[in-house]
Amino acid sequence: MEPARLRAASVVAALAAAVALGAGCADAPPPRPSFLLVTTSALPTASLACYGAPGGAGGAICGLGDRGARFVWAFTPSPATAPAAASLLTSQRPSEHGVHASAATFLRSGATTLASVLAREGYATAAFVAVPDVNRSRNLQQGFEVYDAPPPAGAASAAARAADAAYAWLGDRERARPFLVWVHFPSASAAGATAPPLYGLGLDDLDGYVRMLVARAQETAGEAGVGIAFAALAGADLASDGGAGGDVAPLALERVHVPLLWTPPGGVVPQVARAPVPLLDLAPTIVAAAGFSPPESFEGEGLRVGPLPPTAPRPARPLLLEDDREIGVVLSRRYYARARDGVVARTALLPDEGPPPRSSAISPNAEEVAEHEDLLRSASASAPLWRNGHSAGGERAFPPAASGTASR
């Protein structure tokens, strides 16, 4: 071939390669954001400065609201750690996923979880848990490539180990893949409160771990950034006495009202959301933020957080609260809970802001009881309630409320 033709052929080949490379780049998927999910078994909302505590308590936790949203009235579906964690990961109520407070119950194999959804899309997934309630016997590890659940240990050492392991994993992982990492800590006590129980942490310790992990996640995330969520799986700890004169019922308002903060990848204008939301909404929110459609099995809705605060509120939806001994519901600003045998009933109206009101026993007025029972039925219509602490399967059992009241 003549030199001129050789040169022309070389130019054509180079142009073809450039076009192919350009086409490949155009077809490449956009970079995906990473996600850090930090939870604690229990933390009263009133412990945090952003929820009304004096001073700067929980500064790192509250700081997530500076570039995201704080949810004034977030609710756990169950104040027991294992059912709440299963609900967080599956976006299903306990009566659907089947995990109860009893250690004999566990998540069914093949369940669709937040981790399994993102793992199928190429995410690196890891969990580091510091409490035995969510160890591998509960089968919550589905979808996680790494599920670090050490043997039972003191709260302080277990929390430090989980935080250090997560910190190291974030640094050592394959940087080309976005990540989902879940770190779960023991219950935390308010700053200045009485000494925390042996299995709990001080709020300052928990806040320090959050600060450390947030900084590490932001440092190691890719160009698409990192979304960060913090939530407590219960408010006041079930094992505590609730304080002097406190309401120690399983579904007492101070037990099911929890802190929830969410910073989307890239951040948004700071927002304060006052409509009641369940923890079930967090998994579909993360999946949507990753750029995927949440699976049909997810019962929650995406949290409404965007560049600007929403202008049109969603219609109120009933949030079902479940426990072996009690059932309850939150709809709009109304809270109602009662024992499964109907002997004890409590109700409250939620304010716009501030600490939760003290729930009170309702009067034996038949109309008032019927009104609250209708509220409860509307929440449970699409799912079977538990019978004697276990799922009723395909047969729906709804124990009638007994007349009369009991003490708070």
C-alpha cells in the first residue's frame, strides 16, 4: 500500500476508534451515590438538641439536618429491636415479615431487602452490628456481602468494635463500586441522664461514632456523593423504667416516637417535615436515591425530600404500630394504642413541634372507643394482625376492644 493510502487508512481507523470510544462513554451508566445508614436500638427524641433538648446534645446527629431533613414525627413499627430492624431493611410491617421480639423468629430466606436490591445493582454492601438482637440468627444478613455481628459483649466495646470495623471497611473496599453500609449501635442514654445501663451507650459516645463514620463515608464515596440516614429503632428503651411516672407500656408514645434524619446525596435545602412518617419509608427512599424503582414488596413510600420543600402535602395515611402485647395506629396527628385484649387504651394528639404529649387513658365513652377502633382497623386492613404475638397468616384476627379504661 502506498504511504498516502497507509496514512489515510490510519486516520480512518483512529476516527473509528474514537467514535466507538465515544459511543461507549455515552452508553456508560451514570455514577451511583453511596449510602451510610446508622441506627441505634433506642434513643429518646427529647435527648437531641434538634428535637428540643437543651444545649448542643447530639451535634453530629442533628447536623445531618443541616443539608437534609429532620422528621419531627417519625415512628417505629415496633419498639423491639429485631422486628424494627427487619422492617427498616424490608420496608414491611412486622406482621408481614414475621420477625417478632422472640428470639425464635427470623426473616424468611429469599426476602427482598434494601441490601439485596442494591447488591443486585452492583453495590458493595456491608453491615456492622453491635447488639445480639440482630445477629445472624435473625437472618437479616440477606443481601450483605459482609455482615459483622460479633459475639455478645459489653455495649461500649461492641460499639467501638463495630465503628472501627465499618471505618476500616470504608477505607479498604473496592473504590470503583458504590456502597451501602449499615452500622447498628446499642441503645443510647441522654447526656446528663442517670448512668446508662450496662448494655447501653452515652449519647456523646454515639454522637462521636456518627461524626467519625459520616466523615469517613464522605471521604471515600465516589463523585456521586453519599446519602446518610440516622434513625433510632425505638424511643425510650423498653428495658428502662421510662423515668419517674413514665409510661412503660410497649407502645407508649415515648417508645414508638423516634428520631429520623436524612441527608440525600448532594444535600438539599434544610427541611423540617412535620407529617408523621414510618421507618418503613427509609428503604424505598434510599433505593430511589440510587436511581432505581423500589420493589413492589416495599410497603413504605419515599420520604419527600428535594431541592425545595414540598408544596402539596400527601394525604394522611395510617401508620400501624405492633407489639406482642399491644396494637396501635397514628393517623395525621392522632395516636391510639391499646392492649390486644382491649383492656388498656391510650390516646394523644400530636403537636407541630416539641416533646411528645403524655398519652392518656381514654374514657369508656362507646362512641370515642368506636372512633379509635375504626382508626385502627383502617391501618390494619391490608395486613393480618398478630394473634398471640404471631402472624395470623391468611386469616385476619382483630380482637375487639373491651370497654373501660386502665391507668396510664
